[in-house]
Amino acid sequence: MKADVRSAAWGRQGNIVLGSKGILRDGKWAWARSLGWMAVMLVIMGAILSLQSIVKSLVNDDSVTLAMAFACTFLAYAAYSAMVHYGERRGTSELVVRPLLREYTTGFLVGATIIITVIGSLWLTGQYVIHRGDWTDWAHDLRDAIGTGLLEELLARLILFRLLARAFGVPAGFVVSAAVFGTAHLANQNSSPFAAFAIAIEAGLLFAGFYFLTGRIWMSAGIHAGWNLVLGGVFGAGVSGMSGEGSLLVSLPNLGSSNLLTGGAFGPEASIPAIILGFTAFIFTIRLAPRSISGARTE
């Protein structure tokens, strides 16, 4: 059984499968069951991801830590698939493998392009200075970008956004999941309420927009990875307030430049140009959805 899920507020349709069977069946307290199911999923994911820290505390070896990172990512996706299968009584069309390479690569290139545009505009206007660096840990940065993208998109988009949309509608799913995503970055080094707001607007909305556009997670994970890798690994700027040890280039705010324009110590993600470009890309992505896909639906 399939039914269009329409939003008068947005006037648009997406291709996300929200679910309408099992725990997510229609009826009394459907919204409460959706939120409860979301909490259960997040607790299970938290338990899986904690395995990496437990193993690291017992075996202080980089190769073991790397292996556990990949193992936890695999376990998290396997657990999500199992919960959807048994709890929601449907297949995971959001994880269909066939378009993975194409959509992930496209997302990666979009994320890279956005960051190149942001850094380029800051450099051209004299807000940033760029020097040559020494990218000795490129392999680590690549693995970290891919792993972070896959895990954070699973949590923020497949669980938070989807189930909030199931409970309260797609517009609320966008707004609330983006707010949670931004707020989660308040714990990061050099963060601030404005930085959290910026992350929510430019990334929280945009990454959910790619999931909304395709109905699958791959483009969202790709843009997340491309965004982080180019920002930190290539340009050597702060990634959500945190700096790495090596990068191809080193990008820093110019002395006397405005924190609103550069993002200050948090990095370019807290800059006005990043907010404008990220939100513009989100609007463009949403406008593409009705022309490229059939509609949001429940199964």
C-alpha cells in the first residue's frame, strides 16, 4: 500500500519512505509511537557506536581503532535494516545499493563544490589567507570523512528527520531535525549559538534536502563527506570548530577580518557566505524534487 504524503506548507513532495505499517501504522497515538520508535533506534545506535570507545580503551592500536570504526558503521546500518524490517514491516528502499556509487559521488562533488565556493569567496574578498600545507594524513582524513558522513546521516536523516516527519509532517521534520543537528555541534570546540544556527541552516537542512530529493541516504552521505574532506583535508580550515594535524593547504582568517564573514575560530561553516550558499542550495534541491521524483510516501 502506498499513499502520497503531501505538505500544504511546503507545497512539494519528496521521495522519502516514512513507513505506515507495524509500529508506524496509522491510528491513535501514531505520532507518539513514531517518537518512541525514534528513541529506541537512537538508543540502539548509541550502544553500537559505543563499542568503538570500549575497544579503544582496551586496545590502544590505530589499526584496531580503524577496523572498529568500519565495523561499527556496518553494524549500525545492519541494525537499522533489521529494525525497519521487523518493526516497520517494510524493505529499506532508502538503502538500495544499486545507485550508491552514482549518488554518493554526485553528493561528494556537490559538497566539495560548495566548500570551494565558500573558501574561494572568502579568499577573493581578502577575508582569508591561504598557504601551502603538508597533507601527510590524507588517508586518515578520507576515512574519517566517509565514516562520519555515513554515521551522522544515518542518525540525523534516516532516524531523526524521517521519524519526525512521520510524526509531525515533512516541514516539521526539516526544521526540528536541522535544529537538533545544529545544537549537537554546540559541544564542539570554539562553538557558539550562532555557529550552531549556521550548521542547522546550511547543513542540517541541505543534507536532509538530498535525502528528500532521492529517497535514499547516499547523496546526503556523499555531500557530508565531500564537505568535511575538502574543508579540513584540502583547505586546512576548521571543521565544525575542530582542526586537523595535516592538510594540503592552510586557510586562516585574515587579521582584522569579521567573524561573521569568516566564521572565526569555529571555521568557515559559521560564516555568512556558507549560510547563504548552503540555504540557497537547499532551496534549489527542494525545487528539484517535484520534477525528478514521484512523491513522498508511506509503505
